[in-house]
Amino acid sequence: DLESCKIKAPLDGKVVSLPIKRGETVQAVSTIVEIIDDQSLVVLGQVSQKVIDAIKVDQRVQVDTGNNTCPGRVTNIAAVAKEGKIDIQVAFEQAPMGLRPQTTANLDIEVGLFKDALALPRGRYLSSGMERHVYQINGDEARKVEVTFGLINGNYIQLKSGLEKDAWIITSAYDNFIHLEEIQINPEGGFKND
């Protein structure tokens, strides 16, 4: 009965692969066609287990596909971590035009907001020595000040304590003077050790 040999797609979508050629014999579990639901594309991503508690199902996400940035929402969070990462699924609120399956994307998920937080640019001065100090500039001298750092976001690190807003600091490496509590700043560049 030829009618019983017809295969109907289980969903509306787009054919993306036909691994079987006409006339080939197939087994009962063979993949004969791959179809995607191109109206319900999702992004599969991984998030560090350090921040996963701040991510919830239905949380807003910005999906950067390289050509577009589109809003989405977290639809699933895996129960188990793999190598320090947790899989999440994000659905587009409105899928971008022309997005292809298996495209790489970046996810921007806001896991916290610090209003009026102080931040410093990341640089070599942060890794000079094992201590948490910066050199605060006051006129022609700079004094070592103990600070407490918080979160790192891209090129900035949160400053939790130790400096006031609008303070000036030295942002070059401290290797040559980390042992000094205070240095004189040379107007021509560098420092003087009296």
C-alpha cells in the first residue's frame, strides 16, 4: 500500500538536510530529513555556575547575533553543571530576520545592577604585588591606599572601598615602587624616591 509509505512532517518548518538519496534503503531509525521550526528558534548557551543563582526562567536577555541584537527570555535552565558551566535556553521575543540555525551568538544577561558604584579601569596596576592597594594622587605626590575590589565587568573592576568618587590614581604598573608608602610624582613623568 503506497499510501502507508508517505511520511508527513511532524511540524511546519524548513528542510535543512536530506541525508538519504532517492532509491537508498533506510532502516526504521534512519534520519531521512531534518526540519527546523524556523518560527521558534532558540539560543542554547552556557553560563558560569558562579552567577547561575542570579538567573531565573523568564529573565530578559539580549542576544547578539553579530548582525543584530534582539531581546529574548530564558526558557530553561539545566539542573546539572558541566565543567563549571550550566546550559540555558533562550527564546527570542521576536526572531531576527535571516538568522540561520547553528549560528553563534552572545548572550548579555543582567545578573545585578549596582547604581552609583565606583569602578576602576582594569590594568597592570591591579596585579602589581599580591596586596590590594592603589596609589592615590594628591598634587605632586601619591600615597598607597588600601582598597577592596568587587565584581569584574569587561574592562572595569568594581571598587567597594578605599577611594572616594573623583579620586585620581596611578594606573601604570607599581612594580618599581610597590614597597613605598608614598612617592613624589615627577612633572616630566615617572617618580622621585627621596
